[in-house]
Amino acid sequence: MRSPILDYLDSILTATSGISSGETAQYIPELAAADPSRAAVALCTVNGTVYASGDADHGFSIQSMSKPFAYAAAIEAHGLEAVLERIGVEPSGEAFNELSLDPVTGRPRNPMINAGAIVAHALVDDGGGEGAGRMLDLFSRLAGHPLEVDEAVAASELATADRNLGLAYLLHAAQALEVEPRRAVTGYIRQCAVAVTVRDLALMAATLANGGVQPETGERVFGRGTTRHVLSVMTSCGMYDAAGDWLTSVGIPAKSGVAGGIIGVLPGQVGVAVLSPRLDAHGNSARGVEMMRRLSEDLGLHLMEASRPARSSLREVRTEQTRAGTATVYVLQGDLVLSSIESLVRALVESPPPTAQVVFDMSRVDEVLPVARRTAAETAARLIDEGHRIAIIDPESTVPRFQDSRGRPVDRWEGLTAS
């Protein structure tokens, strides 16, 4: 059985296919030449399961989506207080490459704009010239496999790096940058030129969602305090001068890149990533923003949605004799949200029920969010199509009038005997 989550991601691409506004990043020749029709979306749970659709294996440069991870690496290396002395955390309200520093402190306003990101890279470099290599190693650990620098992109960016060099010299003059400016910019550009896919990015984002632990390998990459701080800054500063609109409409910590990618994080549940190379006036992917908005709305990802997320909804699976014959019983628990219903669907896909009768015991379920109801309805339809009979035990009527996605009703039992 194919997971309905994959079908849902397909529908996101279809629903946004008509968005053709914006243009590729014209100031970097390699990015300007990108195929604007490329599009992909991926989602990774904190359990390490990745779902992806579209051009999910297409490699593109990470660009500014590297900034949260470099900032986290600087904090891990030097401690939060030392980093805060060098980089602020206030939204700038300016474009990502604005030539400005805080007029009082002389620091970059935050680590998500280029000035702050150059300082963060220099802190990771620590004067030894190893910053780009350290970032490549870090990104590879986050993605779960070796990554490489796209040398063509790096060369193209270096050839047009006047503005970033101007920022670096301004920082150096203000004593906010101790590393030689040209070397700092070269390392920062190589950091931004690392090639990734949306699958890689979803795993990297899921590491932040998972409190700093890489979901596939189990490696603790960042401390919990570091992760919390980075997510806070991403929430207020990650989408540049569109950060306020993003927070109200999409409502998750996020970071964009001028190659057309966006990553988003729902703490405790999922990391998401999208790709579409055409950029809007803020330097964010035009189609990607709409993809993320739809994901947030459909899946209940907004941080201000009140719920009690559970890592798994599946408490127990057992086989029992009932009045309807031998049945496979799935005992569910807690709140059914995106992450918890995904674990149930994955169990059904990986190990289909061996009996014709399937029972879902919802006696311990407190709340069912719309995304879980839709996913359950589609899953029920697929089970019925494969010849299964479905019943639910729902004494509190948590999901009244439940039916599959084709409108077919399912049996409601009072217990393990039909009512």
C-alpha cells in the first residue's frame, strides 16, 4: 500500500504548478541559469522517515539555508554568550545583503542576514582556515551521507562577491570580524555552495525538530539549548524582511536560500523542505512560499495551533477473536496529529494487517486534528480496496460519522464484539 502522505505531497506540487512569478537569482550566473520548472517537496519525521515528491533527488546549492546550522555550530564551539557578543538576534527589517550594522553595538543585527552569517562562519573557522571544511563535515552528518561543494556555483559566487566583500570589510573595520575579510567571504561562499537535495534538507531540518539529534543516525549534533535558540532566531529572522508575514501565515521556524529552497521546522514533529528556483522580491522562492503555506494549513503545522503532539499514536497491535471472526486490532492513544498518524500509516504500509477484519481502538484517543482525519480516511479507503473490513471503537465519539475518503462508512463497535 502506497502511503497517502506521498499522494498528499504530489497534490501540493500540482496545486502550486500554476505559480510562475519571480525569477531565478540573476546576480549569480550559475543560479540564474537554473531550470525554473524544477519543483520538489519533502517531509521528514523525528523518527527519520522521509517522504518526498517531485524533483526530490535534484541537487542544488544550500545557500542561506546553511546559516542556521553554521550559527548553531558557532554556539556549540564558543558558547551562546560569546556568540551573542558578536552577533545580535533582532530582526533587521532589511534585505538579506544590506550593507548595515547595528548603530549602537556595531554588530550584525542577526545571523540570518549575510553580515551575521559571515561572522558566524568566521567563528566556526576560528582563524584556522578550516571553516568551509568543518561546515561540509557538519552538513554531511546532518544529511546522513557525504555531501560535496558545487565548485561551479562556488566559482560563480566568488566572481560576483563584491557586496559580501564590502560587508566583510565593513565588519572588519568595526572590529566585528577578526578573520581576514577575503578569507572569511571565500569560506562563507563555499559553505553556501554545498549541494543538497530536498531529502537532505528535510533530514537536516528534522534534526532541529528532534532537539538536535539526527533522526536516522541518532547522533546528537547540537545541544537542546542551542537548538531552541536557533529555532527562535529562525522564527523571527529567517525569512528576512518578510519574516512577520511568514510568522502569521505559515507560523514555523524557517530559512530560505536564493537557489530556491526553503526549510521549515515544527519542533517535536517534522522537518520540511521545498524547492522552486523562481524568487520573489524578498529573495524567497515564490512557489516555495505557497507550498509551505499549504503544508502549514493542511497539516496543522502553525506554532500557534494548540495541540499536544505525540511521537506515536500506536500503542499496541494484537490479533483477537471477535464476533466478526479473527481481527487485527490497532490500539491508538493520545492526540492524532501529523507525526502520530504518520507512524500508524507507516506501520500499515510496512506490515499490512494479516486478517480481513481490521479494528482501530480509539478508546485512548483524546483529539483528532484535521490532517489526521484526512489521512485516516484515505488509509481506510486503501484498506477497503485491498479487501479488508474496517471497524472503529470510539466510545467518546472523537470522530463522529467517520467514513473513508470515498464516502464509504465503516462499522462502529462498542467493544471487540459488533454493536
